Amino acid sequence: MSLNRSDIEKIAHLARLAIAEDDIPRYTRELSKIFDMVETMSAVDTSVVTPMAHPQAAGQRLRPDEVTESNQRERFQTLAPQVEAGLYLVPKVIE
């Protein structure tokens, strides 16, 4: 894909970038190269490639799922302003 001067000016405007007049030809060449590379990559058949979540086949080291703290529900509810049937009561906020 080949970009021209007006394309670069429009991209710069949309991105709210100030580009010096002398730099426009360089941006035109560089962005055209990037779009050509993307076009080349899009042409590759990836139908047989399995999608991956991560580029390395590394597994997560997980800790054991164990209870490490005691149940202190009654203690915490004694500190609450209002409790009923084991539930915290809060004032109505939305009507």
C-alpha cells in the first residue's frame, strides 16, 4: 500500500500530531513500509496454526487452594451498626 502526502497529513491531523514539512516524505516512506509488511503478513496462511494465549509454553505456578484464615464473621458483625440474620444492613441509597 502506497501512501501519499495528503494521507500523511490526514493521519497526522487525526492523531493530533504536528509534523514538520521536511519530515512528511520520510513518514510517507516509513508508513508505506509498515503497511506493506502488514499486507505481507496477512497473506500468510495461518489456518493450521493453533491460537496461543502466550508465545511461550509456560504454565502458571499456582498455590494450593487452602483456607488460611479462620471464620471471624460473628466478630466482624459485632462491629457493624446493623445486622439481621447474619447479613449487614445498609441504608437505602437509591429510591
